[in-house]
Amino acid sequence: MKRKVLLVDDHTIVRQALKRMLIELDDIEVVGEASDGWQAIELAKELKPDIILMDIALPEKNGIEATRQILKDGAKVKIIGLSMYSDAQSVAELLRCGAVGYLYKDCTFDDIKEAFETVYRDEVYLSPTIASKLVNEYVVNDVSPNQSAYEALTDREREIMQLISEGFRTKEIADRLDVSVKTVDTHRHNIQHKLGLFSVADLVKYAVREGITTLDVTPRDSRHR
């Protein structure tokens, strides 16, 4: 029986390249592609894949939050992060959400095959570069992976934070989430208070630094959530 794979990346060329590689594997079938976190959540429910290759820097709902939601919904799927970011905090956050692997985007086809084989032995796969950074950050430097203030935010606060950092106006966010402008402003105030930020500019800088969004992500049209 073939293992069903869902590809999640906001760059079409990346998804196409991954798909061309994966069709070379006899036991793999690419059953779907998603370009943002919301679409990934919907397709995970609809297609019930065995494996999801999940980019981290996705528009509107990033890969970490999409992973959190997919597994919270009860999906029996193995999620492997695939990102150009290799900072220890993003990796640790994704793994805490329930992902079972993390591939750096300079990986080879053999690395992807090894990752698939590893997670299907119920083990965690980390690219060597990423594993080294985790060891250095949390073992050598004795830093707790649970120290991120970001974890203190609620799911809705994280959602609003990403939309703000991607340039959506307060009214646009309110319309997308079917809430009032006042509610969005209240969430923004709470976010800034919890993270010790004093302006929207500080919030955007924090989001980019923590890998919640990237400078090349731009707002795009989508239906209200």
C-alpha cells in the first residue's frame, strides 16, 4: 500500500520539484498540495495523508500553527517540517506541536527518503545541521526550550499576530475572523503586553525574528475564516 503525502509550501516551484522527486518512489503517492496553513488544515481533513511535508514560513497561518491545529483535530499523520530556517527555537516549537521530523531545505532526495523511513519506525528525524543547533542551544548552552514567551499566547492571539505582521489592517483582520475591530485591538494589546512589545513595528520585528512570518510573505486574498 502506498503512503499518501501532502506537500505544503507557498512556492509552487518547490512543490513541483518535491512532487517530481517523490513520484520516483514506488511506495509514495502525492495526494495533494497546499500553499498556506489554512489550506493544509483543510486538505489534511479531506485527504487523510500519512505524511505531510510542512513548510514553516506560510502566509496567514504558519506551518507551526497549522501543525498544531492538524494534530489537535486528531489527524493520524506524521508531519515533517521542511524549511530554509534552522534556528533551534522554531525547530523545538514545531516538535512540541507534535511534528516528528525537520528537514533543512538544502537537503537531498536521499535525506527525504531517510526522513520518511525514520518517522515510519516511530523515530524522530532531524537534518544533521538542525540536530547540531538543537544540541548546542539546549544542551551545551543549557537553555530551556520552554522559555519562549510566544507560547503564552492563545491560538487566536497567534493567528492575529501573524496577520498583523503580514500587513493586514485591523478592519481586514476583523472581517477575516468575523470579529469586531475592538476585539482585534484588544488581542493586539494583549499580545504586546505578553511579549513586552511597545508598537506594531516591534511586533513585526519579533514575528520575523522568531520565524512566525518572513519579510517576503505578502497579504493575499482568501475567504473569511
